[in-house]
Amino acid sequence: MEALGVAAAMLSSALGGTAVGATRYLAGALDPVTIGALRFGGGFLLLLPLALLRRDPWPARRDLPAALGLGLLFFGLFPVLFNAALAETTAARGALALSTLPLLTLAVAALLGVEPLSARKLAGVLVAMAGVAVALAAGLKTAPASAWRGDLLMVAAAFCMALYSVWSRPVIARSGPVPFTAAAMAAGALCLLLLSAAEGGLHRLAGLGTGQWIACGYLAAVCGAAIFFLWAFALRRTTPTLVAISVTVNPVTASLVGLLLLGEPIGADLLLGLAAVLAGIAIATGLGRRRTAR
């Protein structure tokens, strides 16, 4: 059951790397709030029929304030910080800054007494973070002058995600992952939609080209509905830290998307850092120990 949760989290994070590239592709045409409204508004519309068909339990009345509050945190504040960060930094650097999530989640879970701090998990997180540090050092000369601001904004987004991962797990356990994600996503999407309408962001949609509309549809279907369902599914089956450390897979797909669509180079330091990231995941999940035992 735990292995299934880790696999779902890694798939979610791999697809999440493509969200970095798609968001960067739209950043010149739409503001961060409007991109978030399209991503999660469309994601909610796709998740709602699935939630109704599956007939899984929705968050109970006592859990509803928590679900809506978590939705505002994760699907409201998080995408604003995420999208604003990618307007300042590159796709690969943004994804790597987001990879601070495992360390932040480990710290939050330990401080709140949700998950004990084990030496194995700490070692895995530190190895993965070392990989992130090596890869972030790559390409500093070719990065935008404002890249450091984007990196800091992405770390703030990661902190929102860490809080969501820790606080949402007991609520997801008492309801289905699809209804919970749909309810939380609806709260965040509605907030973003109102903000976008107030700031005139929706008027910019008329100027989008075919490729940009395809990117919007991809963000809604894959990066809105699919990856956050997988994230909730994973949180129901394993610990917040093991789910969070999977986000270090994100730079792999983000770097490939950045290379193919945005022309952002991939250096040797980045590849070395990604190898360390994957080694950290193996350590934290106990993959090596399990193979030895077999």
C-alpha cells in the first residue's frame, strides 16, 4: 500500500514538472492569478463528474472548513506564488527551488508531531537537497537577473505545499481523494477567478493563440485534475515526507520541457544534481534496504 502511494506521488511530481514548462509558456500572455484560475477552475470541472460517479464520501460537515481553508492555501495562494516565481526564473531553477518541499515537509511534520523524524528519511532528504543545491548552482551566469526573486517565491510556494500535505492527510483519510480534491480545488479556483475578474485578467483570454489555449487545456486536465488527485491518493496511503520527497522528480521533466519548448540549456551540474535527487528518494523510501532484505 505504501509503495503504491509513493508511485502515485512520483507520477504526480513527474507530470508536475511539465506544469512548470506550460506555465512559463503562458507567463508572457497571462498574469499569475489568471493562469491559476484556468488551471484549477478547469481541474475542478473535470474532477466534479468523476467525484459524483465514484460516490466516494465528501468531506463531512466538521471537515468542510478545513477542506476549504486548505483549498485556499494550496489552490489559491500556492499557484499565485508558483506562477509569479516562474515569471522571474527559469523552468529548471523553478522546479529545483520547489524541491525544497521534502525538507520543509519533514520539518513541519516533525514539529506538529504528525510524523516522527527518522534518520533514514532525514538522510534521504539531505541527499536529495544536496542534489538540488548542486543543480541550482548551474547556469547562474545565464539565468535572468531576477532569478533569485523567483527562487525565493518558489520556496514560499513549497512551504504552502508542505503545510497542505501535513494538514490535509487526516481529512483525506476520512473522505475520498477525488471529492476532497474537488472541494478544496473549488475554493481556491473561485478565489482566483474573482481576483482575475477584478484585475481584468480574464480580458486577456481573447488574445490567446491556439498553442496557448492548448497549454491552458493541458494545465487544467493534466496539471490541475490529474496530478492533484494523484497527490491526494498518495497522501492517503503513505506519510507526508515520503510523498513530498517525490517532488524532486519534478526537475527531470521540467528540465526536459524547458529544453524542448523554451530552449533552456541542461548542463552537467544539473544532471549530477538530478542523480543525487534520485538517490535521495531511494534512501528515504528504503528502496535499498528492501532489495537487500529480499
